[in-house]
Amino acid sequence: MDDWLDINADPAHVRRERERARELRKTDWWKARIAAGKCHYCGRVVGAGALTLDHVIPVARGGKSVKSNCVPCCKECNNRKKAYTPAEQILDKLFPG
């Protein structure tokens, strides 16, 4: 995907949601989610220690740190996803380049 996104995220929203994500990572719910060690996007088993919390709808694009928007993700998928929404990811697969 081209780097054409002009994201003007509200700094207060980003700060608040990142703090909520830090708190969410401390919960038993999150520990159970990463226990299998499986990436949400590619499905590879990389181990719980290699997974990060990823927001399906990025915080910079208005996403929130709620259970329904947070998934375990490997570093490679997290780097590839950047701040793209699920719709943009699908469009990139359909129309690469």
C-alpha cells in the first residue's frame, strides 16, 4: 500500500486509548488470548512472548481499546498493517500495487 494516509489523530484520544490498552494487557482476559501464541492475522503460532496487542481499527484512526477491537498479533503482521483499517487491507489484497 502506498503511504498516502494523512492521519490527524487527536492526541488526547490516542493517549487515553493507549493507556487503556496498557491496562487491558494486564488482565486475565488478555493473558488467556495470547496463551495459544497464535497471531490473529496470519494464524502462525509464534509463542505468547512474541505477540503484541493490535487494534483492528487503529487508535490513530479513531479505534478504541476495547476487547472487541484488540487482537494478538505477531511483529511482522503488526509492521505490515501499520494504521490501515480492515477494509483497506482487503482492498490491498484485491488490488496490490
